[in-house]
Amino acid sequence: MLGSLVADLREVWFVCHGHGQLAARFLARFLPLESNDRLFIAPEALSRYYLSPPIAGPHAPGSPVGASWMTAEDRESEIDDYVSYLDLLHDEIFAVVDRTKVRLWALGFSQGVSTVARWVIRGNAAPDRVVLCSGMLPAELDEEGAKRLAQRSSLTVTFGDADEFASADRVHSEETKLKELRIPYEMVRFKGGHTITPELLEKLTSVSSD
């Protein structure tokens, strides 16, 4: 968490990390937006794992660890688990924060894109702004789910111009899917790779304030 639950808040952000990341490190990306009236909540995916196999002997205390929101194994149960987890966390936060006084952002990065999309579609939260950064829409997304994604404002989709996982064909495919599902959206491009940069955050918040 970055910020205070008892501050005079204007915005609450739920930010979901990508595959192989940890919440605390991901949260540091949002330090450029830190202010007294913003609260950032970074949930951590429920499945942690070692990022690399041991080269010689067992893993040591310093072995790098990451987390994953889901795999193909028991897929639907894992999705149900993280949607329930995010709903519970949302309810815990807004048992303290007055939801009517803040703007709620839901931002997903990389694997966190499908996580946030499914949470908004299947869960109980109603974000005022949904931002999908450097990731792909859920394969099962249909027109009804699309309406929930953009129920309060246009969806925001972002890709870095040097993102190694986002070829021109892949980005075009995502835009085609959004148009076919009739989802209002805005595309935000920025200089950088598969990451979240201060430039991107500045663009997101300047668009929000227009």
C-alpha cells in the first residue's frame, strides 16, 4: 500500500502486477504519482514461485521469487480465487474509505491486464477508470463483459513503442477485438518497452484531468 487509508482521498488505485513480479516492487513504479490524496493498493498474486531453477543445489534465501495470477492448470478455479480475493480486498479498503468520495482506478500490467479485466467483469467492483497496460484482453471476453469493462468511462489501453511482447500485428489484433465488441477505448502509446514509465503515468493522469 502506498498512501494512507485515513487521508482526505481523491483517488484509490488498485494496481495488479505482471507475471513473475511481486507487489512491493511493482508498487514502486507508482511513486511518481504519490500524493496525500491518492491511495495505491497493489495486491499480490496468490501463487509465488522461484523465477529460475537452481543451478547447483537447492534454492537459497536470496533466490529470486515472483508471483503468478494463474496458469492453465485448474484455470477456472484460479480465476474464481483471484476474483474473490480482489473483491474481499476491495471491500476491506472501502469499509474504511468512503467510496462515494473517491475515484476508483483499476490498472493491470501484462498478466495483470486479464486479471483486472476479469475482476471488473466477474467481481463486485465498479471502477471509474480501467487501464490495461502492455497486456492482452481475456480470450473469453464477450459483448456483455465488454459493457462492464467500459461501464463508467472509456477503457484505456497502453503499449510501449519498444515492447518486445507487443508487435504491430498483436496491437492491431487487440484494437480489432475492441472494435468488434464495440468497446469505447483510448489508445495511449509511450516511449519504452514492457514496463510502466513515469511518462506513461503522466499521460494517464493528464488524460484523466482533461
